Amino acid sequence: MSLATTLAKEGAVRLDRAALALLPALEAALADLAPDRAGIRLWDRAPLAALLDGPIGEIARTLLPGAQPVRALLFNKTAETNWALGWHQDRTIAVRARHDVPGFGAWTVKSGTLHVEPLFALIERMLTLRVHLDSVDADNAPLLVALGTHRLGRIEDGAIAATVAGAPTIACTADAGDVWAYATPILHASDMARSPGARRVLQVDYSADTLPPPLAWRGV
């Protein structure tokens, strides 16, 4: 089964060592960030943006033709910043300015950037890559995903627990340089690390869609 077929069926696929050669460049592009921050939204960092649109973008485009990076975050879990996140869908996108467009609503501001919930069909066409800068084992809080749930549409919050209970779940363990790709609307979660250590993950959302004007992606 091809990677694209696995992604379409299950919603998540591991690309072994896909970014291993890029780790030195990524480390350099992120070197000035505080290592003890739990989660950082990354904007307007030219060296990083070039990597996300260039060689990492090429990884994304093998699974989503025409994909462009539209949001990037850096996650870490250490003994000082150990946290959990319950099962949920990612439903919002980052945009440059607020414009009232049919189907786009529930406006929020996250770290000074406007976010909006778009028509869910747009989320369903998106792809998320998780580039592992460090290894993540079963004790260091790997991402948990509920396979196949990306094909269920927008899942109401009250139905998430039952949906997860009825789906096979996996822990996305990884070695440094591995990339996990998942369909953006898949249900996912993260536990607190049982044995916390460096667990840096660069998470990048990709889309091949143009937003209806005058809305525009915030971009990386």
C-alpha cells in the first residue's frame, strides 16, 4: 500500500528519516528560541519559511499536490513544561485580517494572530506534518491518533469520546528526523510524558487551497 493510500485510508502515516538530512538547518533556524517553551507559534522567520516551503514542502507535496505551508508551531515537553491535551480536531486556520465571508466564523486571537473556523471541507483537504527534532518513545508523550476519524467530517465535541472509543488508536513514536503526516481533521491527543525529556516537534499545516477573497492565509 502506498503512503498516499495509507494516508487516505487511515489518516496518518510515518515517513522514516524523511527529514534527517534537514535537522542541522532546522536546528539553526530555531536556535534562538527558548528551549523551555511548551508551544510556540512560528511566524515571519525567513530561514525556517524557506525550509517549510522548500525541502519540507516537497515532502508535503508528495501527499498533497500544490501544498503550501500555512501555519507552523514548535512543541516541546520537558520536566518543566509537561502537559496533556485531550482528544480533539483541529478546526481553525490563521488569516491576515478579519473579513466576514459566508462559512467562516468563530473568530479568535491566538498569540496575537487572527484565527477563524472555515468551512470544514477546507480542513478536510489539509495536511499536517510533524517533523521530529528529537526521538519520541512511548514514555515521552507521542501524539495519539484515532485512525479513520478524518473521514467522519466535523465531529461534535459531545461525540468525540464515543468516536475515539470505536476507533483504533496508535501512538506516533518516532526517531529524530522522522516525519509523521496526518490528515488535519483526524482526532488526536497527547498525554503528559511519563519520562519527560527533550521532545521537540515542528508541526506544520499545509493547504493547496486559496481562501475566498478578501481572506488570505497568514502564512509562515
